[in-house]
Amino acid sequence: QVQLVESGGGSVQAGGSLKLSCAASAYIVPVCGMGWYRQPPGNERELVSTISSDGIIRYADSVKGRFTISRDVAKGTLFLQMYSLKTEDTAVYYCAADCRVTGWNFYWGQGTQVTVSS
């Protein structure tokens, strides 16, 4: 069973930094696309950043230059380093694994809250 467990969320002032981690079942990180999504209060879930199984990275325009996605394949961990946080970054952040290319499913973590205050 695929498990994704986020950590690292919290409260920070605007301009601050946070680093999110997602502990994944080790066998999925090398073969699945991994990513971070977020759901701001009262809004739909949106893509933040993804990294494909072969390392191709993309970011939402709203976080380009401020957020960095990375992974430790050996440890089965996905990261999201967030700098220069803005109040509009406030959301529940979800780790995701898209394993459909392998014949499995799309999986979500339980989410971690990030709150940025002015």
C-alpha cells in the first residue's frame, strides 16, 4: 500500500521560509511522478510543483523562484523548500504520487497546514 506522510508545516510570518517533507513508500519515488499541491481556504486544490520519475521539474507561476522541489530517491522522500513566503501561500499542502504509468493509482497524503501571516 502506498503511503505518503507530510511534515514540516506550520505558521510563519511573511517573508519567512519553511521546508516540507513527504515520506513515501520507498519503491514509488523512483518510478512515480511526485508533486506538491495545495488548497487555500475556500478554494480548490492547485498544483504547486511536480518532479517526474526522470527528474523533470515544473512549478506553478505563482511559486517560481521562491519554491524548490527535490527528492531523495534512496530515502523515498520528497521535499518542498519554500522561501519568501506570502500570505497567499497559506493553504493545506498535499504530497502526491502519480503512479498511473505503472498501472497503479494517483495517491494523496493527508496534508499539512502552512499559515503565513502578515
